[in-house]
Amino acid sequence: MTQLLQTLLTERDWLLADGATGTNLFNMGLESGDPPEFWNETKPDNIRKLYSGAVDAGSDLFLTNTFGSNASRLKLHNAGHRARELSRIGAELAREVADQAGRPVVVAGSVGPTGEIMEPVGTMSHSNAVEMFHEQAEGLKEGGADVLWVETISAPEEFRAAAEAFALADMPWCGTMSFDTAGRTMMGVTSFAMVDLVDSLPNPPLAFGANCGTGASDLLRTVLGFAATGTDRALIAKGNAGIPKYVDGHIHYDGTPELMAKYAVLARDCGARIIGGCCGTMPEHLRAMREALESTPKGAAPMLDVIAAEIGPFSSDSDGTGDQSAAPKRERRGRRRA
């Protein structure tokens, strides 16, 4: 079991993660509705290009092209039985790129949601979710991933299932949820509730945070909510590159490299230790983010009006916690061990 991410978090104040997977692959010709994970096998050079784009732009950590490589999602393409195999291949390609970087680069095995709604609201049982996540985790482990990375989760039940599966695989992990509904996840989780969820896990993550969602401003407000609890765990910020707009038949994100550079500095000042982009974030965004983080001294946590002025307005008045007056506030807890 590799300790690379834990080592880098000990040595560094911040780490630059990667950007978008889908946006980059669509630009290479991936068709809407086609599973990107098939390209791990059929177009490996494109996947190497995806990974190298992040590494060459300065990323210290990048995610594998395995977001939808679980049995539930792949069964829609008659490939549910290939979850472990496609996960392994995606990680092997990533390991190859990371090992050629000439510096320490973390391979994070991407694990997305099952695509099903968990019991008691839906039909996906805890045991079935654990089995699916475990199968994918073992494939990523076999392929050489340094850490597992569950992302874009909305339900606490699914987050718990992933944590249990990763313990079975004996792998360190990180986890992010998507706070896309007025400061809450689709299933109603707030930033404060996620901290409580992480603290309750027998196998807690090395780092946790938020990804995707709506705009980068909303994501930073959520990160402020995490930080307000006084958690000692490393925080993750992976915001979208602006707001999606439909232009000439395609989804286009309007965030410029300059905007994402401001976002990266604000994310660090909000308390994030691992900072990257999500949808729409390209290598040119990552280069600007790296340069800004290296050249801008750390500042105090920004107020909400500063965030809005720097990178755009919030999509809603509420941060999900009921506090709409300023940055999220919560009584700080005692320091806890990671």
C-alpha cells in the first residue's frame, strides 16, 4: 500500500490535482453516450494524452479514466462483467504516465457513484454497493493506483458503502461529494453534515471535500463550511471551470484560465489542501492555477462578497446550513487525529 499522498500532504502546503476527464475526451472525439472507460482498451494513446496533459501542466495528482467503471453503470453497455478489468487497465496507463513524470505524482483511482439510488429510498442495497465498489477498487489496486478517489457522491449511504469497500481492498482513499442544490447535495447533505459523516467512518479518508456542483463560487462556500468545523483532515476543492452554456451544439464552460487561477488561490485561502478543477477544466487552466498558487502568498479566508467579486456570483442565497449572512460559522471542535 503506497503512502505517497500522505507523504506529500505532510511535506507540502497544497497539491494541484487535475482537471476534467469528460471535457478533454469529448475534445478528442468521444461521442455523447459512449462510455469513456472503453477507451482505456481501444484508444489507450488518447488516455495517455489525457493523463499527460494534467501532469505536464503541473498536477501533483490526477484521476484515472474509471469514473463509470462499476458493474452497475457498465451493464448499460453490456459490460458489467468487465468492471475490474477496465479499472485495472485505466490505472495501468496512469501508472505508466506517473512513473515517467520525473517527480512524485499521485495516481488516484476514480470511483464514481453506482448510478442507482440507495435503500431505503431506492433499490440499491448497502451490500451490493459495497460489492461493486470493492470490485472496482481491486482493479484499480492491481493497476497501480496510489489512492482510491470516490467522487460526485450525493448520498451518505453510498459514501459509507465506498468507505467499507476501500477498507476491504486495504487502500487509502479520498472522497468528494457534489453540493449542487443550494449548498446541499441532491440527497440533502450539507457541508457540516459531510464532516460529521467522515468523522463517523471506521475507515476515514485521507482527505475529503467537494467537486463539480454548480459554479466555483458555490464550491468555495462549501469548502468554507468544511473549514468552519475545525476539521484537521485535508480538504479538497475541485470546482468547475465556470458555468456550462450550450454553444453551437456543445456544452461550453465559460471559465477562463485567469478565473481559475483566482479560484485556486481562493480555494487555498478557504482551507483546501488539494486543489483542482472539474468539468471544463483544461491543461491551460491547470497551468494558470499552478502559477498562481506558486506566486501568490497565502491569505486569510475570504468573505463571501470577496469570492463573488473575484470569480462570480453564487447560484443561490443559501449555503445549505441556514446561515446566509456571511461565511459559514460553526463552533470549532477540538483537534482530532487524521
